[in-house]
Amino acid sequence: MKERMNAFGAAPESFKALVALEASLRRSGLPERTLELVRLRASQINGCAYCVDMHAHDAKKAGESDERLFALAAWREAPYFTDEERAALALTEAATRLADNPAGVPDDVWDAAADHYDEPTLAALIWAIAAINAWNRVNVTTRLIAGSHR
């Protein structure tokens, strides 16, 4: 596969805006490991090899275990995730797969996330989901090569 273009270099102000959003998320109080699980799960769903590679490595650096990374795609059936993480992952999947549900994010998914996160942290989670979906869409569209960030 060959990269189609460098969208970040061609639109540096847009790139800087997403980087600034990511910086705000690191200061949000949302646990780093949860952020990485959300980023990795959305990237798996979206088929973004670049982000799957990056966020699997970033999750390991954040202290994530191999067992949890291996089981992430099947998190509902795996015993390794907390109730808070499950709520974040369910919200990630629902918000990433909006086209699969005509009603958008189901109330039960929203309610579970709202039960586990206070409003500022829940807002950060929503922005994190939106950000990784934006990154995925740019990277998949331009065919950014997995591992090329290292």
C-alpha cells in the first residue's frame, strides 16, 4: 500500500487544531489507559491500521497488559475491564457506529457512561471519541502507513 498524500502537511492548521484537542484530553482527568482503550477500539472498528498500531503501542507505554489488549475487540466477553471502562467502550462503539442505529447513541449506553463519569469527564470522553474518529477518517482516506510514525 502506498500513502496517497500527507494531509497533515497539506493542511497544517487543521492538524494543529486536532493536536491541541488531544493535548486538552491529556489534561481532562480521563485516565490515560481509558483514553488509549477508546482510541484503540474506535480504530479497530474503523479499520485504521495506523492508529491501531500507534494506540496499541501507546497503551503498552501507559501500562496496559497484553491480556487486555488482546481481548479488547471482545471486551464484553472478557473479564479484564472495569465497569467504567466498559461504559466508555460501549459509548465509543455506539458513537463510532452511528449509522448502525437510527436513534444514534442508545439511552442505556449513554446512561451507563453518565453513571460512571462526571459531566466534565464524560464530555472529555465524547471529545476523545470524536477526535479518534477524525484521525481514523483522515488516515484511512489517505492510507497512512501503519508504523510510519516510529
